[in-house]
Amino acid sequence: MEHLTKETLARLVDERPNPEQREHLSSCTVCALELRGLRRQTEALGSLPDLRPPPGDWVGLEARLMSEGLVDGGSRSTGFSVLFRTGWMQAAAAVILFLGGTSFGAAMSGDLQAASDDTVDARVAGVPQSVEDAAEAVYSAEQAYQLALVQYGQIERRGRTRNYGELLGRAATLDALLAATQEAVRISPSDPFFNGLLVNTLAEREDMLRQISSTRDGGWF
Amino acid sequence: MTEATLIRRACQGDGQAIRALYERYAPRVYAVVRRIAGDDDLAQDYAQEAWIRAIRALPTFRGDARFSTWLHRIAVNSALQALRKTETRQKREGPMPETIAVSPESSDVLLGDRLERALDQLPVRMRKVLILHDVEGYTHDEIGELLGVAPGTSKSQLFKARGKMRTLLQALTAPNGQEEVEAWSI
């Protein structure tokens, strides 16, 4: 007995067999089982789940959106806009900055720590329980930091000398952003957005601590 | 925030809104482009291109279809076009192996992984038709339009693809993989 071809059997997944094929299928176990296997295969293909993009996918897309001018660079950006423009994107650097930044921060004066702690407490009051809450907290903290940056920029443009207290204020808003981002990463450890933001916030903080340190060394105290 | 609001804001370049749309639909977009591409690296490029096209085209979205359907169609078109370019380049640069190497077997490989791996090994033309029809649910008329072939050609490719897929799946069945034996053995 000649079996039905694979193509014919594959066609019978969608179409009705003709009388001849029906008769064959009723008497040939091999072809009947093959057809059953093809039907299962088709069902399984139709039930394949969606796939999560690899980590870092959004970061690449965001960079492209920005380079093509498809994202408004203003205050309602995704959060990467200010911090990613600083160019601190290397993962290795992130680790170093994390360790370095943390220890540097711990060594900072009580003034800065107190200012930061107050702001952090204020900003992160009510620990977020969901990713949405965390994202909202990050967004608010970033807005505050951007505002501080704008104010600081205006002061500089007016030709005033940099003021240690103003730097501390700016640092406090950055610390609040850092705390919100760390909390977001704790809630959603594999989120590339939060991780990327954390990397860049730490880098920004490190840079600022250096500025503060040099300002102090420059004779303010 | 409603989808309509997100879309309106994304049209205006609001990064938060674009990010929210991405979070909502990235797995769907990535799944279809990954399967069409048959390769992780290509898939990431194709997905990015699909999103860029979609964001650019957002002002043309009138809401006649669901946003997910509109986005999905852009992703499919974009991936097919990108794959065509990749194929042309590969032809110019020399023949590519027809199949992608299969990673070593392990007892805990899920059935879905086997399906994905078998899909990756299908010749491109068969893969495109099989994915569009059996995975994504397109009709032969729609596939014919997307691929620029007659619906009959789409059907014929589909039947060949199913047969080839079955052979590939049987070859991928682990010797002691009970799950696969139950699901795929004849």
C-alpha cells in the first residue's frame, strides 16, 4: 500500500480528505498517526508564546529614537535623556562607579549626608510596591533633579561663583533620584531601563561628588 | 493612562508614552520578528527597525484597526523587508548554510524551545509562510500580498514547510525525551 505524501498530509490539516484519501487514512495507521502529528504541530505553533526582547533592547531603541529626533528631548522624556547624554554607558564602569560612588558617598561630610537623607526620605516616602509606583517615583525624582540642574545652570549663567550649598542642594536631588532608582531596581531587577538609569545616576553622582570635593578643597572651608 | 492617550502623547514625542507602548507590545513585536528572522542578532535589529517605523508612522494611525493589529502589521512588513535585504546581501557574499547549528540537547528543553529551534532551521521561504500562517494566523491571500506571491504558491510552500518542520522536530527529539516522544512520535 502506498502512503500519502507528506505534502498531502500537511494539506489535510486544513482541508477535507477526498474519498480515496479518507479510505486510505481509515486503514493506514502510519498515515493516520502522521496526520495527527501534523495537526498537533500546527496547534502547537499557533499557541507559541510571545517572546521577551533581550535585555538592553529598550536602551538601544531609545538611543535610536533620540538620534532620529523621534523623542522630545524636553522634560517629559523617558528619563534617559539627561543622564545618557553624559556618555557613561559602560557596564564595567558602572560596577566601579557603584562601588566607588558608594564608598565615596559614605565618606562624605555629615552635611551632605544629612541633606541627602532628608531629601531621600521626603522623595521616597512610602516605599513603592509595584513597578508602576517605582517608575512614578523615579520620574518625579528625575523631574526634581532636572529642575535643580536648570536652576544651577541659571546661577552659573548669571556669572555667580559656584556655591557649596547650592551644589549640596543639587546633590540631594540626585541622591533622591538614586534612591528611587535603586528601589525600582529592587522591585524589578531585570528591567533594562531602571538598570541603565541606575548606572548613569551613579556616574552622575560620582562626578558631582568630585565637584563638591574640589569646591571644598578650593578654600570654602 | 488609556492607550489612545499614550498614542497621542507618543505622537508628540513623549518618551514616557513611547516607553509605555513599548513595554506593552515589545514581546509581541519581538516574537514575530524573531521568528521571521530566525536569528537573535538579526531579530534585535529588525525589532528596533519595526519600532522606529511604527513611531514614525504613528501620526497616520487613525484607529480604524486596533493599535496592536496595526503595530503587528508594521512589524511583519518591516521584518520581511529587512530579511529580503539580508538575503540579498548573503547571496552577494556567498552561500550561507541552510540550517543553523542546533545547541546541545538537554533533558529539560521545553517543547516550545524545540519548536523555535526547528523554525530557525527551516529554509527562509518556508519559514516565512509557516510563521505567517500557522503562528500568526494570516490567510493565504494576505500572505500572497505580503510576500508578493500567488495565494496558491503560499499554500504549496506551507504544506512543504509543515512536512519539513515535522521532520526537523522528529530529528530534534531527544532519545529519552518523553515529552517530545508523546507529542511528536508517530
